[in-house]
Amino acid sequence: AQKITQTQPGMFVQEKEAVTLDCTYDTSDPSYGLFWYKQPSSGEMIFLIYQGSYDQQNATEGRYSLNFQKARKSANLVISASQLGDSAMYFCAMREGGSQGNLIFGKGTKLSVKP
Amino acid sequence: EAQVTQNPRYLITVTGKKLTVTCSQNMNHEYMSWYRQDPGLGLRQIYYSMNVEVTDKGDVPEGYKVSRKEKRNFPLILESPSPNQTSLYFCASSLEGALNSPLHFGNGTRLTVT
């Protein structure tokens, strides 16, 4: 079974609008961390935001926020006021408590921002 | 500037010719890891290292070797590359292997084995 599921292979959003990228995860470990990364066409992996399993509040970093619903095991990324430079692949990833640091990635969502 | 540096960025080689992809980080991170990225399969961990002289296999270690003789360096070695190792490779590091330590990635090495 997949540990990280991103159900949207591709998404379109109009510039300046908000967009939500979905991520669900599967773990029986009570301690875990959830991460989102951005991969532009140039190929590098850029860390965006982190959410811990024990965090009471949803994480925010500038225009990025994480809609963390623990009971549903979902950690959706919300990008507000989309910009053309947001066009990229976005990966959700998880580290479990007993994982020796391994980050498990979803297969990604390709976001395209339209002018 | 804090960064993970991989070299080379692009590499084309032939089957069986040994190669090394270098990785260096200047953040004094204890944890380092190698991933490969393939279309439809996402990123998969090859090897990781919790600290100097401590390395262990990830999910797809076959055909690869690593070493961690110094804290900052974590080279990936392909003793006898094969075409199925054609991929985009990433080196990454974090302060430790803890849950809340984000991995910082190098810019990637695109390897083609013919």
C-alpha cells in the first residue's frame, strides 16, 4: 500500500487565485513529520513547509499553508495568490518515527499557473 | 551559502564503466542520503548515513555503494553501471534523522547509461 498518495497528477490554477494540492498518508506510527517540496522544471527540490504529527496548529510559511486533518490522515498544501513561478511539480513526503530518517515521497502533482 | 553540492550535473557513460557522483554539504549535517527519481515511481532512497562511518541501505540499494569518511562528503559509487540505473539522482542532508529535520537537496545529477 502506498504510504503517500497524491491523487491529482495535474492541476491548473489562474494567476492570483488560491489552489489546494491534496495529500493523504498512511502510517500507524504516532510520531511522524509531513513535508512539501517543490520541483521546478530546472529539477532542484525545494523545501516548502513542515507539519509535525503533534502540532496543534496548521503550519504556514508565507503564501504556503498546510491544511492538516489528522483524523483523515490528510495534509493538503494551500498556495494563496498563485504566481507564474509557482508552476512546478509538488511532492508530499513523510518521515515516520522509526524510519531512520527516510523521507517517503508521493508521486507528485504538476501545477500549472495560467496568466 | 548553505548548500548541498553534487557533481557532475549531467553524466553520460557506458555499461560497466565505474563512476562516482560526489556530494558535499557545508551545513555540518549529520544525516545524508541518496535518492533516485524515475518517472511514475517518484523518489526512492538508495542509501543513507546517520553519521561518519555509519551507512545503511535504503529501498533500492542494489548496484550502488556509498562511503562516509568525512561528515561533509557522501559519494555515490556505481561499480558497474547498467542502463536501468539511468535516472535523476539527488543527494540530500539534514541536521539529523529526526522527524522535524527537512532534507536539503542538491541540484541533482542526471545519469544516462548506454
